[in-house]
Amino acid sequence: ANAIMSRKGDGRKHALDEIILSIMSGSAGQVVETMFSLCGGSSGAALPATVTSLLCNLLIDAGCISSEEASSSSSVNIQTELLILAAEAILSSFSVQEQSNVGVRAAVRLLLPHAPPKRIEGKVVYEPRISATIAVAISHRLPDSDAEARDLLHLCEEAIRLGSVRIADACESLAFSRASFHRSKGHLHREVYWLLRGMEILSNELPTHFQRKLGFACRRHFDALCENSANDLISMLASTTYDMNEESKLEEEAFVSVLQSARKVLEAVVLDEDMASLLKGHIQANLLKYVVDIALADALGDTTKMASNIVRCLEERCLPGEEYGGVVSTLANPKMYAKLLHISVAILHKEESLFNGTMESTKCAFSVHGMHILMARLTQVLSWEGIITSSSAIPKTPTKERKEYFQAMRLTLCKGLMRAFASAQTNSNTEKDGKGGRVEQSLEDEVELMLSPCI
């Protein structure tokens, strides 16, 4: 063949001659490299780069060459290089044509079969550059619709189940981008849906040893959404219904709007079958549930249920989950303490106005345990306000009005504790021999709990 080609023309070998000689000598790897240069694969065009990459894959699958033998440099895997070059060419070409959605989907579908780890001769072979390229393509894409986002997530499901953490992180970013879009449009239900999808990817779909409890970006924004919704609702409830100053009352329509927004967030969580069970011990979601229950009980005039839910928000508990490390905290954020105490005192003040002086007919919405919780939180608030200080506290100078306000609050709580004792004693006397309703805690136990030091 060399002799024939030397007699042709000026005796020099052209590119086509090189390809023919390589095929005849069995050097298929050299054929791939030459075709990549000859056919324009290095120009950035999508079609020649993709065709050359697919040809290389076919030759490797047929056993004609190996990915290492196909390259002149042993440190370069030509199959990986050609796949990445083809994916970048696809993304670039479709971006120029303003069809980025098609380009991302085509590039991801080209790379995905080579992304999961493989077991070859007993060893796990994993090419991280393929997964990194997929992750970059997905995380840089802002989907135009929910359907496009769902389609990309569906494409990556298998790779995530096989343990590709980088692709899972990129998919969480994709879900977060849709949540951000719906937040900008005011679609709370859709925002929560996509935040939960991002949390689900890192919590459920990855293998057990790779799972990350509720994810990162989506979890932080979901936590903030639940907490802010609860705080807005409590603030609105305290100002519209239980504000002592009539001039500062807000419109009821605004309160209804805030309540509806909070209920939308809560309903989106409850109706999500995949994540509802995982969020049973979630602090912010439970806080939002109890705050919504407080508002609904207020609308029905059920002060007992309001008191029960307020106590649940304010009582200390050991937070569940290894990530908290045994931390003791309350469901309510400390900035909500004063507002919840304000509502509680308003309930007690109303009861006091109906008190006729006879202990037999005394009723109190709060139990002795509940009063203990309220007094413990009040002590903290008084310390923060500078009304009572410790030697290590930074001195503060509260206004006269604040001092009088909290002194009246403490007096109302003390009177409420008196009625709670009387009410508990009355209930225990009327329930003998197993008759009547069930008493959750004896009076002696509640007194002991009240006198014990706060955690």
C-alpha cells in the first residue's frame, strides 16, 4: 500500500491516505484521532464532534481498541475527552441558536450512560469528569417550565440512585431554581413543592450512605419560609386581635391573607406523600402547624386549644436527629416569645375579667405545666429586655412603658397560676373512681415540674 501511494501524485501522504493506511495496519485508535482533526471535530461544531465520539464508543464496545490504547498519551482517556468535547460543542451550538433547553437535554443524554461507576475485573471504575460536566450543564440551566425541570430530573434518576452525589447536588440546584421562580410570582404552593423536591433528592434518592438529611439550599429556604410564615401570622394575630392599643390594630383582611398564605404552605407539606413522613420531626414545619392551629382556634373562640398549642411552641425539648447532637430548644424562635406571651396574657386577662371570686367555678385555659412554661419564657424575655439582669449580662435601659407592660404581664401570669391550681384541684376532685375525662398529669406532678429548675 505504501508503494502504491508513493507512486501517486507527488509521493506525499494526505489525510485520507493516513486513514486508509491506519485501517490496513489495524490502528483504529489513530483513525479516530485523525477523523477528529480531519472532519472538524476540533472546530467546536456539534455534529462532527458527536459523530467522532460515537464512533470511538462503537470501536471500544466492539473491542477494536481500548480507551487507553486509543490515545497516544497514556494519561488521557480519549473516550472521556471526546465525550466531553462533544457535550461542550452541543451546548455551545444550541445556545447560539437560542435553544439551550434542547442542548442541555442532548448533552445530558449523551453523557449519562458513561456517568455511573462501573465494575471492571472486580474494580470500581469511576470517571468523575463525566459527572462533573453533567452537573455543570444542569446547574447552569434555568428551566423555562416545570415540565422541562421534571424531564431533566427524570433523566438523572438512575445516576443518582447509583450514587452520583455531584449530579444530585446539581438536581437540587435545578429544583431550587424553579422554587425561586414561583416565589417571584407569588405561587406559594408551587414554591413549596419544588423545595420539597430538592430536599427529597438528597434525602431519599441517593444510596443510604450518601444521603444528606433534607439537603442544603432547599432545606434552608424551606426552613426560613415556614418560620417566617409562622412569625408573620403570630405578629398579625397579636396586633389585630390582642393588641391593647386600639389605634395600632391592622385590617382583618391583611390577617386573613397571612393566614391563607400560611395554610397554603402547610397544605403543600401535608399533601406531599413522599416528604410528609420525613418532616414529622421537622422543627419549622411543626411550628407552622401549631401557629396555624392557634389562629384557627382563635377564630372558633377555643381558648383551651389555643393555650395548648402556645405551650407546645414554647416548651423546651430535646431536638430529634443526630444532626442536632442532643440540643435542647423550643419550636418557636426566641423573637416570637414576647408575641406568644402577649397572646397568652390576653387570654388570661379575659378569664380574669370573668372570674366571680368562687374557686369552685374557676376555669383556666392553661394547666399548671403550661403556666410554668409561660413563666420560664417570661423570665428569659425580662432578661433580654434588661428588666432583670445577671452579673454577666450586658446592661440595658428599658423604657418606663416597657417596664410597666412586663410588670402587668407578670402579675397576670401569677393570677393565672392561681386559677390554674384551683382549676386543677377542682378537676381532680370531680374525677374519682375512673369517672369523667382523663387527667393527663396529676396536680402534684405539675407542681413539682413547675418548681424544678428550667432546662
